[in-house]
Amino acid sequence: MSSVLVVAGAVFANGKLLIAQRAYPPELAGLWELPGGKVESGETHSDALVRELCEELNVDVSVGEPLSEVVRPREGLELVAIRARIVSGEPRPVEHRALRWVDADDLIALDDAGSVVPNDRAWIPELVADLRVEPR
């Protein structure tokens, strides 16, 4: 069975993290996630993230370091989150219901309310730590 690799963007600006609200599938619609998508054949993680965030948010990003946690929700599926910053464009929800900038407390509250896509929950401690040290 071939493996699917998905990259997600931990996009930071002004001490906040950009999250996106899922429009589909029905079981995930309304939940919040880090935007991103599948790595295509021959793409690096970074190239895939730049392409996906351009497609999903209409922005160009610079790619930084990956988060330490790699999420493997099932065999053959691997999710990697990578820190990024917008270099041009104003994010808009091309493929999502909505976008929202959150601080550490907002992210914790969304997680506590069960409003975060389950596969992204493993990254919350590291994202919260990043948000707590981000310059204001």
C-alpha cells in the first residue's frame, strides 16, 4: 500500500496562529485545522506546503522548521506540520468556511471545546508553546 503524506502549515504572524475551518467532509465540517494538503510525487515537504497554502489561502509563504510531532492516524497516512510565515497576500478561505487568527488561549479553548480536527490535536502543545514565546 502506498503511503500518503500530508503537510500542514503552522502560519504565525503578530503572536497569532492562522487556523482554517473545514467545509467538508461532513464529519469534519465546522472543525478547525492547520491548512495544508497532500504532498505530490516529486515534491519536497516545503514545496508542497508553499503550493497548498497558495491554493487554499491565496498567499505566498516562507517555510521554516517542522513541528517535532509527526502524526500517523492510520497506516499509510503521515501528517507533518511546518512553521511558515506569509510573505505576500492576504489570507482568504478559498477551500475553507472561514479563517481565524488565534492566540494560545484561543487555541486551548477551541481544543477544550472539541472544535479542532482530531488529527491536528497532537500539535497543540507545541503550537501553544510557540504562541507563548512569539513576539507580540
